[in-house]
Amino acid sequence: MIQPDKRCKNCGQHLLLHQKFCHHCGQKTATHRIDFHFLIHEIQHGIFHVDGGILYTLRQLFTRPGHMLRDYLDGKRQPHFKPLLLVVILGSLCSLIQYMLKPRTENQEEGERITTQITDTAASKYVDFQGLIEYFREIFNWLGGHFAITVLLMLPAAALGFYLGFRKYRYNYAEWLVILLFLTAQSLAVYAFFIPFNQLANISIGWFYLISWLLITISLIQFCDCVRKRFVIIRSFWSMFLTYFISRFI
């Protein structure tokens, strides 16, 4: 049964006859030289595969989000795209769309920076509060214009907020981090479609926040299917408040 001339190219384990995957490391036994055919196949399998990949996971997040999250936590993980990588890919896509659609001013094109009129001799005696305010304003404007990055930075605080808000359901912090990663991917998928409306039609970002909150709440209601809906909604509000409170001290 053992093929003496055939070993796994990843770990060197002996392979059995007609074995499609290595029983030691899980890699496919049929490995081919990387070419354009290989790349196209990997893209089709990883993104467009009906039984797995990005589109499959996104479809699950919008058709049965709560059930999908519960299945994933219970161990049904093979068909789904990795949550952290999914968020990174969607976040990068949103940043790219936002960058391409964002109007550029003359000052930005010339690389003009914020300056304040203050002499070197007075610098040691004077604190430029106006310049400091402008500096932080630029930071907040940048965070507002890079929603995907802001969301990623907020994830640890959000996971802690929902862990405390839903602590009676006995999911640990790491599990809530995974749940929030998937829900973030759900929101980023919506945001990718919302960016053109926000940049070109000047639709308020508040509409996106409302849609995102509704999706998260619906997902959690389905996730906690044994609990009354109003309790889930109340705990969702409480968790978001805790997230805001925790983020102020991070």
C-alpha cells in the first residue's frame, strides 16, 4: 500500500496508494509546477468555489449569519474562509476603492503641510494649541477616511465589549473575537458598495452605520436563537456602549 517513491513534498511522509491528501500534514499529494493555469485554479477554488472560499462565506454571512457563526464555533470550519484573512482582504479592497474615489485637492497634490507662524525663539515659551488641534483633527479625518483600518483597530475593544455584554452565554473572549471578525467582514462588504454613494453622491455615512448595526443585531438575534429578541437587542446596545467606553481608555 505504501508507495516507496512517493512522499509528501511538504513533510516527507510516505503516501498511501491513491491518497489525495497527506495524512500527516493535510497537503494535497498532487502538486504541480506553478504557472498561470495553477494560479487561475487557485483563484477559482479560493474565491469562487461554491462549497468554500470568500463568496461562500459572504453568502452565508448575509443569508444565515447567526447559524453560520454557531456552526463555525461548533467546529464546522472547513468550508469557510479564514475570518482574519477575510477582514484583511475586504479592508484592503475598501481602502483601495476609497483611495480611488476620494477627490484630491491642490494642497494634497502639492504635498502641502500644516504650518504655524511661530519663531524659534518663542517656541520654548509658547505652546501652539491651534497647531495641536489641527494635528489631531488631521488624525481624526484620516481615521474617518480609512474606515476599514479604524475598524481593525477597534476589534480587540469590540470583542471585549461583547464578551462582557453577553457574558451569561459563556462564550470566551477568543470566540467573540472570531464572531466580531466575521461581523466586521459582513460590514466591510456592505461598506465596499456604500463608498461610491458616499464619495460621489454625498450620502451620509450615518446610513451605513445604521445598516451595519441592523445587520449585526439581526445576526446576533439569529445566533442567540434561544433567547428573546428584545434581550439580544438590549445586550447589543449595552455591548456597543461598553466597546465605546473601553476604546476611550486604550
